[in-house]
Amino acid sequence: MDKFFKLKQNQTSVKQEVIAGLTTFVSMAYVFFLNPQILSQAGMSQLAVFIAAIIVAVFGTLLMGLYANVPFALAPGIGMQAYFTYTIVFGFGFKWQQALAIVFLVGMLDIVITLTHGRQAIVKAIPTELKAAIGGGLGVFVTYIGLKNAGFINFVISGSNIISVNDKPYAGGAVKGGLDSLLASGGVTPELTKFTQSSALLALIGLLILTFLVIRKVPGAFLITLIATTLIGIPMGVTNTHMSAATSLPNAFSDFGHTFGAAFGAHGMGTLWSSWPQASLAIVTVFAMGLTGLFDAIGTLIGIGNQTGIFSKEDQEAFVADNSFNSKMDKALVVDTFTTTLAGVVGTSNTTTFIESATGVAAGGRTGLTNIVTALGFLAMLFLSPLVSVIPTAATAPLLIVVGIMMMGEFKKIDWSDLAVAIPAFFTSIFMGFSFSISYGIAAGFIFYIVVKVAQGKWKELSPILLVITAFFLANFILLAFI
């Protein structure tokens, strides 16, 4: 074991790695309850998503440990879960089966980019401030979803601001046949809830608990908050304590049969190309998700690895300059991309290297042995399937809010005093939340970055890769105008 994981070389021990692995597991366990809640809103079975998430997490975490020999665990990313449901399904109108097909294609694209070292060209082409804006913007997006799910925000709509009802122009008066959908103009006004609803009050309690625990740096703060808020919700009438046989492990695997391979079924991959507007939208979505996932993974790996020495200076230089796959970072990215491909097959959103891995690293984890222990913990989660339907949205919303806040740390890398930097960064990051779309935020940021460079007379500094990417985004916006 010492020889395989190079424990002495990395100045660690079996005991230290086991403790670190358990620490990472406890820190990440909440993900397996959050993931089904978000994806189920897109029409997927909660139990099926629960099983799928565990499968990809175990696979990716084990492979990361055995192949790359680094202590970084993988699971469906929170930002990508939100992107899957709120942007691809709700925003773009794709079916969840089509969204899974897009996840698979993202994985395939990332594999090609990674194995051909194309990621190096992309990483170099995107300015540092825009990379930081993408990371921070993802935090804005996730936090906003958390605030909405918590019920902290209400929206006031007057009749004059209603554009359409049930996808038909609204001319005033009563709505016949019930209300299915409503589209309003920018006159909609957000306001803070009065906290008279039990669910919003419970979410506030959960947020206060989580804030206290994370400030105190309590290990497993997210899992503790999830459990505590769920229990507090019982006397408040928010938590549903009924657990039927339908939530058992055998039934969970039965449901899993409906999502496994759904990306390639009658409503999946083949239907993405039924029309040119939809096909072009799918292509742009694949690229946007792939780009976001790539930066997310690299940011996490570099951020944690630099602080702890897991990735040496030589390793990072080899990642950028070498065409082989000898560096730990190269190997880690290979694992990350293959795991996302598997996610599309089994039925969940894109996976990513989790920032919560930092808790295990802080506990002393330095090698892949940490991941072996973490993966075994993930596997044991299978027996908790009956609890999936018990956890209320009010218990998971605070987790989204705080995780989003943590992601916003990337903003410190942006010089907001320089408008040439601040304008593209703003549209990349803040616009993600305002437009409720990660890809739209990236597109807006890239477009304004080009405008700024042209205005400065520095258009020669623009990378051809950046120009091609932006052209794809512009083509997508033009097509959407005619759909």
C-alpha cells in the first residue's frame, strides 16, 4: 500500500489518509440528497438520480485515487445540477432525457479536449479575469437559486407587466382554463418574504445554523445542518416523515432502470437534431457546459493543490507545457472528464472535483488512499435511499446559498477599479444570475470583452479561439430570436 500510493514520499500514513477520507465523505454526503431534489424538478425520479449520483461518485472518486493518486473526490456538481434543471430544461425547453444526452456529449467533448491537450489552448485563450468571473458568477447563480428555493424572495407582478399567459398574448381579464405559465416584463419587482410561511422560516433557521457552523469550521457542517434542519422541520409540519416501501433500495434500483441509458432512448440523443435551431442550441449548450466544467475542475485542483503542495511547481508546469500525461493534474482532469461521460449514461448531471475535498486535505490527506476511504463512504449511502423523499427543500436551500457564497471567492481576482476589466467581468458573472443562465452569462462576458478590446484599439490581442467561441454564442442568440 505504501509503495502504490507513495505514502512516505508524500509524508503521510494510512491512519492519516483514513481520517482524511472520512472527513471528505462527511463533508460531501449532503450532495446525494441535494442532487435528487434539484434534478427531480426537471421530471426525473428522485430515487433514480440518487442511485446514479452514487454510482458516478464512487467510480470517479476511486479512479481519481487509483490513477491520479490525489485526494480529490468527485460527485455531480451543484452548479451543473442547477444548470441542468433551470437552464437546459426550464430555460431552453429540452426534455430531461435530452439534457442527459447533452451531459454525455459534454463529457465526450471534454475527453477530446483533454486527450488532445486542447484544453491548454482554451485555458490560455480565456483571460484570467474572465475565468475568475465565470467561477464567481457560478456562485451568484447557485446562491440565487438557493434564495428562491428557500422562499426568501417573492415577486410582485402587476397586470400591466404581464406579457403572456399560458404561452398566449395577454390582453387583460380573467384567465380561462387555469394558469399554467406566465411571462412578465422587467416591471416585476422582487421583495423579501415576510417569513410567515413555515418552509421559509425553517430555511432561515437552517441558514443561521449553517452560518454558525461554517464560521466555527465545524467538520461536516453541511451534513449536520441538513440533518438538524430536517429534524426541526418535523414539529413545524414541513418535513414529511412518511417513508413508504416505494423508497426502499430495491425500488430505487427499479426506478434507476428508467433513467439509465435514457440519454440514448426515444426522447434522448436522436431528438436533439430534429431541427436546426434546436441542434444549434444543443451545440452551444454543450460547449458552454464543457467550458464551465473545465474551468471549475482546473480552479479546484489548482486552488487546493497549490496551497498544500499536492501539485508541485514542476507538476503545474508540465500540465501547461508537456504533451504527455505524466503530471498529476493531467491525470486528474482525465478522470474528471470520463466521469462526466458516465454521468450522462447512468442519469445525472455533470460531475466535478468537489471543493469540499479541501476538508480532507486539511485533515492530512495527500494521496489517493484518501479517495478509497471516501468512495467506500459514498457506497454505503445506498442504504439511505428511504431518506431521499424526507429531506425538505427548506433544508437543502441553505446549503446552496452558502456553497454559492464560497464560490464567489473568485471575485477577488478581478480588478473592479479598471472598467476595461470590470465590464466584461460583470456581464460574465452577475448576468448569470440576472439571466438565470450560465451560458448566457459567459456569452455576454465574451462579447463585451471583445467590445472593450476593440475600443482600446487592442483587437490584435484577441485570441482566435475566443473569437470562434463568441461567434458560436452570437449565432445562438440570432437563432433564438427566430424560434
